[in-house]
Amino acid sequence: MLRTVADRLYENLWATLLRRIVTCVLAAVVGCGTYVLVSWLTVEARTCAEGVTESGGECVGVNGSGYSFGVAETAPVARRIAEENRRVEKRPHVTVAVMLPLQPDSRAERRQLRSELQGAFLAQYRANREPGKPLLRLVLANPGKDYARQGEVVPDLVRMSRSPRHNLRAVTGFNLSLDATRDAVRSLTDQQVPVLVARASADALANRESDDGTYDFKGLARIIPTNEQQAHALADFNGSRTDRQTVLVRDTRGDPYVRSLARAFQRLPEDGPPGPDDMTFTSEGVAEPGDVDNQFRPTVNTICNSGADTVYFAGRSTHLRLFLKRLAQEACVDRKFTVVSGSDAASLEYRMTREDWAELRDGSGKPRMTVQYAAPAHPDAWSTEVRRWQEKEKKRTGEKPSAEKAPRSLRDPLAELGRLREDIAAVQSSGEGMGPSRLSDSRTMLVHDGVYTAVEGIRGAKPTGRAAPSTEQVGRRWATMQAGNRVDGTSGRICLTKAGNPYDKPLAVVELKPGAKDARGTLGFVGLAWPTGERQPEDCVVRSSD
Amino acid sequence: MSRELGFEGLVEDGGFFPRLLGRNARGRDEKPLYGPDLPVVLLTGGPGTGKQRLLELLRDRFGRKVPVAYVDCADDQYAQEADRQASCRSAATEAMYGVALRMSEFEGPGGALPTPRFFAGMAAVAAGQRLRRRELEQELARYRVLLASGRAGGRGLGRFTRNVLTGYLSALAGVVAPAAAPLVGAALTEFLEKLERTGAEPVRAAYGDYPGAAGSAATGLRLLAHEFQQDGEERRFAEGFLFRALREDLDAAYSGLGATLTRVGRPAVLLQHANWPVGRALLESALGDRADGHHDGTVLVASERMAEPLFLADEPRSEELARYRPDHEEPPAWRRLPARGRAGQGVLLLRMPLLTTEHIQQQLQRHTGGAPEATRRRRAQGAVLRLSRRRPRMVQRLVEAAGELPELDNDRELLDEDAVFEGEPHPVRDVLLTELVLRQPPENLPVAHTGRWLDVLTQLSVAHTGDCARALLRSPELAEIAGGLTADEVRRYLRESGWPVCEWHFIGDFGLRQLLMSRLHGPPEDGADWRRNHGLLHAHYRDRTDSPDRGFGTTAAHALHHDLVAGGPESAVRHLAATFPAGGVGAEEWCDQLLALAHAPWPGGRDERHERMAVARIEGGRLERQLDELLHAVWLCAERTRPPDIAAADRMVKLLGELAREYAGAAPVLTDRAEGWGRRARNRQPLRPCSCAADIGEGS
């Protein structure tokens, strides 16, 4: 029976060369058809939204049509972005992608994300309302948790950069210094897509300054000082300490941010006899508490028994919170510690609950410790600094000068921040708003500055008579953005070196203020720290380092 | 019997014929054997070896997969069809028309194979004759079907059909009466001119090659038509050329892009009875063409009776013909060798496979339904094996006859059992003689002798040599039956029929001889003709002065051999006693005589030999009695239609030993024979080997 059927099939499908050819062609057609159908069905089944597919339980991809990746907190701002996109769609425009993990697990992270997206939208809002062409279309790119699926998104972005319909000219965002983040930046820059890092501070995500014009990442710029610069700025801000007084607590997980922060703290010049050895702990992830609290128990005990009063904490804000709580609980009553950390501590404010804040206060309501870190920006920085400058001038000359006379490095950001606040007010009062906004965590300001710098770069690179510059032109443009071509950001004036790094961009040294009883704590601005030790030059011309 | 029995290695997947045809019976590709130059495969084997069954099997099993045309060259329908329009047809052209027709009807891969060259040739032959207009139109209409193109038929062929056929027929429109015969010639001219003009390139090339045409197709066709009108060699040549045109048509249908895409395997022409004149003509022309370098891709398989066909026999050659024995070896790596002679270089002689003991066992098992009588089945199996000599047709019929597992003393008794022939039970002897002799008369036997052919053979079944046969046919008793047919003619016809030759027996095939003897003897109680013929031969040799005889030592011994059958053992025993070499002189010759005498067939009736080998019945001295016993023991041992008789062998050895002890002079020879004969008898080997027993062990 089987043999007969096989013979009949052979006879009808394979007996002659012609039949073989026809059979092969038909098989190929059927095969391709099945493949197309199956892929279509699978894609349909896996589609979260336009351009976004389900992958490993996440919705990964690029979208600019209002999809908020299922996160309620970011839905209003995503819709505003889509609205703005539709507004510019018919006019000459370029696209800038914001690459951030768009489906965070914790509430704190979701709020941070909202701040970041608000910053991006505010930059778009502003760019599309001031003179200048081309207009800006914004798309959100989700590389998955911890950038793990960046490999699925990067090809889409590269395709968009080559498509005249999308005209993608820069990718910004990048809020975490992880190996996957670096891979994404590497992959994008290798394929001539300009990248502007807004918030990731690891040294590994920056080009080293070079005299011969060869750089690790071609077409990369950043607007946030690296960890090393942050550490220097902090050290410079606090003056010299003796080694006996300091101790370094660092995370051993392979996290570029943590690694570079630890390295930066270790390199700080210190005098006197050596203090306690580095203390280590091992976390499971950026936002994973794990058993880190347990690991802190002996660490804190050791610190209490040492002579140290300053703790350099090279870790993520999730673990910093646990460390602070542990430090507060252990009875180091006779000493008041100063804990110094990096820019990720800016997220601390979101992670602290009322109870957490309460633990950081002693019985009389005073802070048990000083927590200090270099935030990339602080909304109070410019007004405070201008005021201080005025007071300082008054002391010097006996006459309080007008704020308009203040140095441009303080005055210009102050003006920009004012404009941003106006934009926020305008946006919030129009339509459905964009969700609650808060500038104190610096994320809105940083991402706003990132997107806006990208827009300025693109507009500056646009050859006359052309609707948009090429990606290469944008990538080359970063190196020229200094002096008159600088961008006045809300986080400071952005003057880029040839390697694409911000030149002497100030950091805001902030302190955690546990606040009064039953109240949430706040971040208090302490002062500005300059990575070079000197205030940014007035002309914002990059000085040679030697 | 299944149609494939014995042909497993030839027709099953991967076998010789699937590879030769390039396709197996299931339609799958097979790695083609030989090519592009192909041998003509001649199936050789006498009657009953399955040649026709094999060719029909090839036609039926492969005919749907590849174009296969089957022609029975002995079929007189070709001659009858040719006679209807004798001036422009012949039996050979009718056979070719049959092939072309079959090709045009092929419905397998690639569809019909058109034969425009053959059509053009036949059209020219017809147009060249003095036919009436209507006859000519009818004749052309008959061949027109050959132009039906297959699915792969090219546009060129369509154009050819349109231009040539319509143009030609319109040219004939003006021919109205037989009186206008010269006009037909004019029509031929016009047809040929049209052929030249309309560019039927393949046809032009084919007929431009006709000897004397000098590249002009018109001249070639004219010459063809002219030569066809002649008799003898010229017509034969024209027929041969038409066959070449037909094979070129098949080649053309198998070449080109369309054919590569749609055709599979190789086309085949199967010629049954190729030893008949039509087959011989086609075969010789194809072999001649191929020898001249006109190689073609048509598989030609033809059946022949003789192991080496006569038309190849006298060719001068230094290299053996290519042979293939499928039951013994793999297909040989055939190559055309000039050293094999002109026609012989193009043939591959395939000896028809005989059945194996396992085949016979299976067949018997099937027919007896697995009856539990193991001894009787073994006995029947031995009888079938010995009588059939593994010849498939004989096996088939004898197995049918042995279906009831009869009690057998002598194998010949099986021949009286019934087998079904044309729906009626008949003694298997008559069935086999009908199938093997009556239905397959020698092709050269004059029609006048056809009716007596079997009777003559029957009478001659007792003869040993040509001299015996001549003596019988010259005797007044048999002269009427012979009807002028001489013994030498009979011997030639037998050889041409493919029956084997044996130096000891006039009817060289053991099985056929037993059939004929059985027919001659008739029922056990009869045997008058049998005794008469033996008596005639006894008289013939007795009357001749005692002179050397090739088979029997002396003519006296030869006479006594027949007397042993016709008159009983007395004379033979007394002769043996009289010539007994008591002193040892002539002991070997005496032993040979004893053996020759004892090779007499048992005359039928109750077999007393077992008793007489134990207790002599002859009256006489001790020596006579001893020799009486010895003769009967040796007679039993030499009998080849019985299973080996160990008791007789032991008795023979014992008696020879006694004689050796008593007669010291003859002792060395007698002891030597006792040992040799005893060993052969126990080992189931004939005591005196001859050709008709050489190819087979005696079996159980």
C-alpha cells in the first residue's frame, strides 16, 4: 500500500526532469508561502504595538505612536510624544530615538522613567516651537530589561537611520552603565548611527581624549561627566581627607558604572596612614536587593570599629539605601558618617519610603549621617550659585551686583532652567499634561539636555539647502560643539571636546535631607563641583589638558 | 507459476533489464547499463526456457514506464497484412509499422513518440508504386497516425506535418485514375520537391544518407521506393533502411531540451521469435547499421533458440562473443570489439536462467498445499528435477502433474499423470510435447512435414546415434511415418530449435527424450512400437559384421543393448559370459560394454531387477549366474529416471569384488571399476557421464 502510494507520488512528481523542476518550484513556492504565513502569524501573535514585538516576556522594539509599553506612569507622556510626532509628520523632520529600558519592574524605576521621558518630550516640544529646521520626531526604543535585548532593537534603529521616511539621525537616552549598554553603543556607532549618552556615567561608555583623532566609538558624544570626573569633582569639593578617615565599600558585580566609580574613588589622592581595606559586597542586579542587607551587617560593624568617618560607596542606589539603613541601625553613636556616592544615588530619593527616611533621623530629628553625592544636575543649583556669587561679590566689592552680571556658566543654565519650567507649565496646562513632574532627580533635565543637544547637533550639521544632514555629518558635528556652538543646557553649558565628552561640566553636590518628622526627605543642593577644579571658562573653549 | 519465477535477478529493481531500460518497473530511475552504444541482447535457450514469458513480462511491466514495442516475428498476421497491399508493404515493414504504432500510442512520461522518418519512407514507397488514388490515400492515412506528436513534440514536427502531409495530399488531388499511373510518379516528384523545400530537416538528413543519394533526400527516397519494388537483397536492404529510419525517429524523440525534460529511460523493441525471417531481417539490419557506426539508443532484445545463433556461427573472429549467464554472474562490461566479427560485435548473448532447486521446492510446496507426505514430496521433487532439467516450462507442468504426490517407482510414471491444458486434463507428457514440440516447430521445417514432426521424433527416441536414426527411418516399418524426412534433417532441425546435442543420444535433451520414449511406449501394458523399434535396431546391428562401435565397443554389444530392452537379458548375459576376460585381456573393454548394455531404458512393466540382482534366473554356470546378477545391479545403478539405489550400488560392488577374487587376471580392472562405479553411484553421479547429464547432479 505504502509502496504503491510512494510509486504513484514518484510517478506524478518526480518521474521526469520537467516534473522534478515543477515539483521543486511548487515545493519552493509552498515552502515560502508557509514560511511567510507562519512568520506573519507569529509576528501578529507576538506584536505588542507597531514596531514592537514580544520577546522573552517583554515588548521590545521601536515605537513613536504613543505606545507606553504597558506602563501606566509613562502613558500620558508617550501620548504627548505621539501627538507631537503626528504634528510634524507631514513636514521635513528627523527622528531621534530615546533608548531606555521602558518596562521597569519597580515603582521607583517607573517614576524615574517618567521623568526621563518627560525630559525627552520637553526637548522635542521646545525644538519644534523655536525657529530651526528640521523638526524633531521622537521614538522610544525599548532594549529590554538591563538592555539585554538591545541586539533586537539596534537593527531596527540602523534600518530607520537608512530610511528616508524616518531619517533617524541620533540615538540618545542610555541611563544605565552596563555591558549590554556598551554593546548597544558599540553596535550603533559601528553602523554610523550617532549616539549621545545622556545619563550613563561609566568611563567605559566614553571616548578617551586622543590627539591623533582616533576614538573608540565613532560618532559618540555624552553630556554627563564620567564617574572619574565625578569622583574628582567630589574630592575637590570636600578638600583632602586622610586615608585613615576613608573607607571604600564596593559592589563586586560586573557593572561598568560600579567598576568605574570604585576605580575613581580608589584613585583619589589621600594623605596620612592607610585606613581600613576596601569592603566588598556582591549584588544580583541593578535593582535586585537580594541578600545584600545581610552582607552589610559585618561590613558596617567593621566600619564602626574603624577610625573612618567617610564612606565612599561604589554601588547602585538600591544597595545604597540598604547600606544607609544598616549604618543607621548599628549604634555608631559617637560618630557621624559622611557617605559619598556617584550619580546613580540621584535615584535614591525615589527608593526611600517614609519609614526609610525616619530611620535616617535620630531621636531629636537630626540626620544620623551625611549622604553626599555628585548629581549630574539639581534644579536649585543655578539660583543658589548665582546668589552665592552675588553675596561673594558683595563681600568683595561691598555692592551686590545684579544677577545678570553673574558668570555665563551660571547664568545661562539658570535661564535655560527657567525656560524649561515655563515649558513644563505650558505642557501641563495644555491637553492632558504629561503626568506629575519633578526636577529634583535631575533625570528630566539630563534627558532634556541630551535630546536638545542632539537636535542642535543635527541642525548644526545640516548643509544648506538640504532637508537633513547625513548620519556621518551628525557624528562629526559633536566635536565642533563648543564655544559659540555650545548648547546651553538646564544641567549646565554643554561644550564638547573632540572626543565628544562634556568639557568641565559642573556637577551638583547634593545631600540627603531626612526632613522633619513624618515627612519625606529631600535632596538638598550643597554646591557645584567642577571636574577640572576650576569653573568652566566663560568662552567655553576647550582647553588643552596639559 | 508466477510470471517472474526465475527472472528475479533480471527484472527486479536494480536488475539487468531495469538498468538496460534506465527505469525499473516502479518507474524509478536506474543507473543505465551500457550506452551510448548498446548491445543487441539475444535471449538464448531452447524451448520451454521462458523467453516468451520474459519478453511479455518486459512489455507488461515496463511498457507503461518506457516506450516498449513487442513484435512476435513468428506471427503470420504481418504477412497477411502485407499481402493486402503487397506492392508497398512487406511482413518486415508491417512489423515495423507495429512498432511505430505502439510508439505513437505510448502514454507514459513524454507521451507518444512520432516517427516522421519512417512515415516519409513508407509514404515514398507507397507513392512509388502504381496505386489507385484512393488506395494511395488510404495507405497514407494509415501511416498518418504515426505523426501524432507527444506532449514534448516540437514545433518543427508540427510544421513538418502541415507542410508535407497537406502539400503532398493536395499534389495527389489531380491523380484520378489507374490509367494516370505515370502521374503518380509525378506526384512522388512533387512530394519530394516539397520535402526539399519545406525543410523537414531530420527527414532530409536521414534519406540523404541513403547509399547513392549523395545527400539528396529526394534521391534517397526515390532509390528506397525503387529498391523496395525489387525482390531479394534490394528489398531486404530497403527494409533495413526503413528500420534504421524508425530507430532514428526514436532517437530524435529522445533528444533535445523537451526530451531531456520529459522523457525517461530508453525506448525498447522486443523481438520474439527473432530467428524467424522477419526477426532475422530486422536483427541483421540493426546489427549491420550499428557495426557501420550508426549507433542508436534503442534497446533491442530478441529471442533466439540456439546457444550461438547460426547467423553468427560462421563469422571469422578471434574474440569470444559476449555472454551473460544471469543465474551465475553479474552483467558483463560489454564493449564493441571489432575482433568479434561484424554482427557478433554487437550482440550480448543472455542464456536464459534455469530454475533452482529452491524454486522447484517452492512450486511443489505451493501445488501440493504443504501435504505432510515428506517422503513422497521428496520423491516427486527428485522426479521433477531429473525430468525437467530445471527448464521452467517443464518444471511448471511436471509440478502440476505431481500435485497429487503419486507413488512413483520410475520417474517416467509421472509423465502419465494429468496436467490441465486449455481447461482439460491431459497426461503431462502430451501437454509438454504439445507445448514444446507441436507449438514450436522448427522455423525451417517444410510445412509438409509439420504434421509428422512429433511422430518422427517419437520413433527416433530410442536411437543413440545418427546411424541408429537412419536405420530406423530407412526401415520399411517407419518409412511411411518419416515421409521422406531424413535422420540428418531431423538432427539439424532439432539443433536449430535449440534442443541440446548429446554424443550418446540422438535426442540429446534428457527430458524431451523421456517424454518421447514415454509416448512411444504408450501404456505400460502396451509397448509394441517401443519393442519393435528396439527390435529393428537389434536386427540392424546384429546383422552387421562385428565391427567397432563408438558407443558400445562393438556392434554386437550395441545390438544386445536393444535386445536387452526388446527381448530380455539372456542374450546379453551369455554374450558377457562368452567375452568375459578371465585372464585379464580386454577387461576394460568388457567393463565398458557391460556399462553400455546396462544403459538400456527399462522396458516397462513389473521391475524385476531387484530380485534378479540378488538371485540369478538364468540357467547356466556360475559365471553366467554371477553376470546375470551383476548386469541387473549395474542396470539399476545406471538408470537415470530413478532415485539413486544404494542397495543396488552395494550389490554391484560386492559382485564385482567376487569376480575379482575368482579371476585374478581381471582383478585389477574389476577392483578399479568396483571402486569407481560404487563411488559414483553412491554420490548420485551418472556411471557414464554424457552431455545430457553434465549440467545437473542427479538429485535425490
